[in-house]
Amino acid sequence: MTTFLLLIVFSCLALSFQCYGDERKVHIVYMGGLSEGVSSSSLSSIHHSMLNKVLSSGVSSSESIVYSYGRSFNGFAARLTDEEVEKLSEMDGVVSVLPNTKFQPHTTRSWDFMGLTRNLSLRYPNQGNVIVGVIDTGIWPESESFRGDGLGSLPSKFKGTCQTGGTNFTCNNKLIGARYYNADNFFDTREFKSPRDAIGHGTHTSSTAAGRAVCGASYFSLAEGEARGAVPEARIAMYKVCWLGYGCSGADILKAFDDAIADGVDIISVSLGSGYPFEYYEDPIAIGSFHAMKKGILTSNSAGNSGPFPITVANYAPWSLTVAASSIDRKFVSNVVLGNGNTYIGIAINSFNLGNSVFPLIYGGDAVNVSTGSSELISSYCVDGYMNSQKVKGNLVLCNGLYGEEGIPNVDGLGVILSSDNYKDVAFNYRLPATVLSSQDVQEVLDYIRSSSNPIATIKMSDEWNDTLAPTVVSFSSRGPNPITPDILKPDLTAPGVDIIAAWSPAASPTFNPEDQRITKFNIISGTSMSCPHATGAAAYVKSAHPSWSPAAIKSALMTTATPMDSRKNEDAEFAYGAGHINPVKAVDPGLIFDASEQDYITFLCKQGYNTSTLQRLTGDNCTCNGIAPGKAWDLNYPSFSLSVPDNGYALGSFYRTVTNVGFPNSTYYAAVFAPEKLKISIEPASLSFTQVGEKKSFVVKVDGGKLFQQPIMSACITWFDGVHSVRTPVVVFTTVLPLPFDADQAADLRSIGKAKFPRLNGNLMGN
């Protein structure tokens, strides 16, 4: 309870500091879609006129307005008082007024692990016409991953620009566009007022998705090899919305979507998310990605880093792709060797080579700083400011918990042995020799310290071990079910997101610690932020093979060809990994696709209980729910099946689906059901015959699980097979108390547990 109270206090303090004592706060005034023939300059005039009608005397619209959205949808962001927000909300043409919510960012061997070898990645000549838009922390344009040599002329469809910010920032034939946004005009002294990346996150995600091949890449000699993206000849456009000490504002994110859509990108990658479960019409990412979908652009999103707790998945709109994080077949191990010869396996990305030397080893609890009011308990956790520098200096220190990564180097400790039972499947890097042991092993090391008159030890530089259990979904990856629409399975699939090496900003600390002044061109980090660009790259790869495919078609291809995961290694099953582990090579030839249009999503929203008013708050046009009765989400043409049942309810559901043939012209697919005995699934018809490519066929899936009480997820699947193609769709049945019985703040508390469990993922701009 104390932890949650502290989190609330610190959150409130952070919010108050961001207001800078001014009652005016940035709000998003959303006005929907664009009208035919209305220019962005005309819309800007309208926005200023609206503001002048509500602003207090002495405040001009030019002082208040931050952005005019008018390239892909209509609206603006402005600094407003509560009273002005009220007045604007009642004006004609205003769909909704949203607060400027703060978001946070949620890393190559990984492509080879998925079967997308270098030769296969260059398979489709249209790749140079594919443009990947990345909404993130910026980019380091001089990185070898973004070199422009050997690429053809720019795609004529691109309408973007390269904002230099008055600095030496430049674009090229690879990085063809870059913009930056900062609604509150707040800049940390370490930041660049340009699209240049001061954090490293955006450089990492961009190169993961579409970076050029770079031989000899490594993180201080670790993970040495070739680093590349899925589509090394595709183009990149960066939209910087995240800043050091500030985060990522909703107003900036929505403006980035507005520009990216109008600029002509093909795929949008967003490794960002909020700690709150928004309704679709309240979420800038959901609104932006909806407008992207309308223009034929798929948005790839990170699922969040608040796992392994249920109902924590972020970015769950059905028109976007939601990506969980899983391991690859490489793990980093940094062992501790004691003076008595005992060796303990630690998990860390430890780039420091101490050789064969050994050093004095002490216990943090024995280095109490009495002057600061410390105690043995506090010092045992090596809390910064509570350690005795004379006792720590030059020694290796054994610490309870994970605080020692800050507390020990600040008092000249040589290295640190940390303790955690949470960090079993993900490694982190540190600014001094460090590794993480289990609590049981830490107790044995402490016993050695207590029994030895001269305890000594060393921390070995990391070795790379082969992980034969990979892929498994990592514990920090956020889990389903979908907090808003449980009958839409989320996440959609999983992709590599653990210990990923990719390009890095030389201006950014490799450990997200400003005291770490080391410079590296590549870094190894983890998060669903890293899995998202893997899915982005895979989507771009499919787009290069099938330029005319819709966002839903690309998403379907990725999901139905995903490699099935083993629920024995992932007890949360599809709530952890969705349809399975992404397989970009198979996705270019899925056989059948589940396509969906804008109208399909509108019908889905109406059945979810949206009325015309709430619907238009999302779509921004004149669409209505007239004639559409409330119902389930079962009829949305989605490439998975989710049946949520209230406790003591009957698991009975009928799902209507339509598939489009993109395989052989003359083919017949036969359905096979794999389900537990308790679950009865029938399909009508059970075979589908096609005579041409593009032909559509429909079928009905009926699910009967009987009466259920406190039923965890039951997993099944349906596979359509024509002798060559396997089109697999997961089926899940579970009991739920959704819609959520708690409010947004309580839901955020659940996510806070995950953030507290994995502080390195959520406190250092590595998360979502």
C-alpha cells in the first residue's frame, strides 16, 4: 500500500511540475475528418476564429494555439483554461476535447531467428517504395543503419519534409523525412530542438524495423555480428514526439499521425502507450490509427510492459496490430565466481571485463552510513545516499534488490551483485560491472561473506548462451484480455523483444543513466518497444510483396501464419502471445486473408454500444449507428475468435467470417479443429472451394463450452488447409468480469504493479 501511495504522490508532483504554475493546459480539440475541397490553411483560419470566440480577454489565438490538424483530419491543440474547454466543447463542429495525456515509450540475430535471412529480406524489388513512419524519440541520421548510398530516387508519393531545427540534421535517400513536435515547448538541456535523438529509443526502433545491414555491430564487443532491419531498402520517416524529462504528449502524437498519413507513409510504428485503459474515442493513438486505417495504412503498436498481470494490454484497438514481446535463442549470462571456487549464474548484459582478477567482496548491510540515518536494512538494499563510502570504495558489493546499480557507483564501488527473482528472462546493462542473482543464490553468497575472513570474488563479462526454450513470452509483456472489448483477442501476436541489439544515439546513455558517459553506436535493450518494430518490419516486408493489400489484409497474413506457441511454457496462453510468434517469410503467402473495411469497424463500434455521438468522436465524420442493434464483437472479420462469458454463464457463440483467396486460383481448403474435449466447435461449411484469386467465401463457427464458472482461458484453434497453406486462427473461451468493475485510476494501479516489478523497463523510457 505504501508503494502505491508513493507512486500517487510522485505522479501528482510530476503533473504539477509540468503545469509550470499556469492554469492553461494543452488540450486536443478534435473535429473529425476532412471535408472535400477545404485546404489546411482555411482550416487553420477556422481554428483561430473558434479560439478567439472563447479565449479570455488579452489572450490571442496565436498565443493559445499549438497545432492545427488539417492534413489528414480536422482539429487543433491549444492552451486552454477549464472554462474555455467547456465553451469549446459546446461549439458546433467540435467532436470532442481531450486532455493532453502523457504517454511513454513501451531492441540482430532476431531476424535470422524468425527465418528472415539477409537474402530473403531483399527478395522483393518493390521494397524501396515502402515508407515506414516511426513515431518515437527521434533518430540519429548519421548512423550506418540509415546510410542512403545505393538506394534509388525517393518515392514520388512521399509528401513529407526534413525539419532541421536550425541544426546540422540532414536526411538522405534512406531517412527521407523527419519532423519534431513539442506542444508544451519544454526542452531538457540535454535535448536537441530537432528530430535528432537524445534518448536512443527511436534510433533503436527505426533500425530494428528497416535499418540497413551493418557488419561488425556490437555493444562493447557483446552480440557482435550483422545488425539489420526486416526491410533494409525501405525508406524511413521519423516523427519525434518524445523528449527527455517530458515524455510523449497526446497532442504531439496526434499531430504526428496527421502528418505521417498526409506524407504518404505505408506503415506506422508506435512503440508508445499510456498507463490507462482508454475508450477508443479518448485515445489519441486509437484515433490516429483509425484515420491511418481509412487511408490504407497499418499501425503497429507495442502491447505494453506491465506484465505478467492480466488486463494490462495497451493499444488494443482492433484496427491496429498489437504486439507482445518474446525471447530469441540468445541470452546473456554474467557469472559470479567466489574465492571458494563456487560459481553462480547471473543474468546481465555486463560489458566490463575484469579478467581473472578477484576483488574484496562486502555485504551492503555492513556498509551503513550512520550520518544519513541509514540502518543495516536500508544499506542492505544499497540505496543511493545511504552507503558508507569508505567501506564500499574499491569493493564488490552484494545487495538485496536492485537499487545498488545507482547506490554503489556513486560511492566508488567497483561492482555490484544484485538480487531479484523477477529478472529470470530478461537482462539489463549497467554502468559498472554488475549481475543479478536469484535470492537463493544471494543468500549463499552472503553465507560465504559471513564465513570467510577474506571474502573475494569477481563478476565475469557476459557470455552468450543459446536459449533452447525460445521463443517464450517474457514476463514483463502486458497480458490480455482486452480491457475494453474482451471479445477481441489482444495482443494479436508476439515478436522478439528481449535483448535486442540495434542502432543507438551516441548522445544517449547506453544505460539510460546520465552519469554513464560511455558512447556506443549500438545498444542491447528489451521491451515491447522492441517487439513492435519487428512486427512493423514484417508488415513492411509483406507490403513490399503485396502493395495493394489493405491494413487488415496485412495484419491477417501476419496472424494466420504465426508460429503456434506452447502454452506449457506460457501459462497465460493467447493472452500472452495472441495468434503466436510472427513469421514474416510465411506471411507473404498466407493462402487466405480475413479482410476488413472502415465500415466493418464502424459496425463493430455500434454493436459495442456506441451511439452516433460517441461514434463520431472517434471517426470524426457523419457516420451513424442507425439500424445497427447492439451486440457482440463476434461478427467483425477478425483473424481470431474470443468468447468471454460471465461467471455461471453459458459459453455459446456464433462467429461469422469471410475469407479472400490470395493463394492458388483453383483450390479447396478443409477445416480442422483442435480443441479440448470440453469445448465443442463446429464449422459450416467445413470446406471452401475457390476458382480464382480474390474470390470470397464465408463460413460460421459455432462454439459451445457449456456452463462456466471461474474458467481460465481455454485454448483451441481452427486451421484451414489446402495441401500447401495452413491458415490458423486461435479460439479462446474464458470467464470474465469485464467490462472492468473499477475506474481508470484503479486500472492504472494494476499496471503500476508491473512497473514496480520491472523498474528498468518503465522508468527509463524503455517501456511500452
